[in-house]
Amino acid sequence: MTKKPKAKAAKTSEEPKGEAPASVEMIPVPAIAEDLWPQGDEADQATLHAAEEVFNHLLTRVKAFQANLPEHFELGIRLANYGGERAVHVRGMGYRNPNIIEFYGLLGGKQQVAVVQHVSQLNFMLVAVPPVAEQEPYRIGFGAEI
């Protein structure tokens, strides 16, 4: 059995146009900060730790890539939006929750750089590059994991 829709109450001239009725309480929404986020909701927690999840995925990819590098090469990344010819010789990576991934390394074997990108903007290739200036190929490590 379906119920008939209730008839809408007619507006009275007492109610001002464009304002909420007096019976509705307006509550200000606080700025979204980690300490204000509901701690029990898994979906909200996943959002707070999105960069960490992306980092863990990249960590797995980097480990596999480094394991298959030729002996005389090291890990590099080429950024699609900064010109594909220059590779960053990667020396480390990190993240800042909720949405920043960072790579640290050398550009052109000399200049120290940090690539800081939002997780939604990641667009790079892992590449094998010759080591910097006659040094041994570098392997980035993550504690005892690599």
C-alpha cells in the first residue's frame, strides 16, 4: 500500500522570504582539521591518510623496480609536466597526510630538488638512469625493507 503524499503547507506572509524559518537552528561548521575529524568513521580516516596509502603503493612499485634495475643503473623519475628529458635521481620519498607525496633527489646529478605533488596530480615514470658522476648506483632504502 502506498501512502498519499502530504499536502505542503501554504506559506504565510509572516515568514520572511530568503531566510530560514525561526524553528531551524543554524550551527556553524568548524574548519576540517585532523583533531576535529570523527575518529570512529573508517571512511573519514581513510581520507585523512590518503597520502600514506598512495605512498605505500609507490613503495611497493619502487621496490619491485629497483630489484630489477641493471647493476650499473639507479632509480630516477621523469615528470610529465616538467619536461620529459630530465630525470630526478631519487634519493628518498615521503608523504604528508592527507594528500602530499614527496620525492627528494638530484637534478642533473648536481642540483638538490624536492618534488612535492598532490596525490591527485601524480604523473611520472620510474626510469633507470646512469649513476651520478662516476659514483656507485644509489638504492633508496626504507629501513631494513630494501
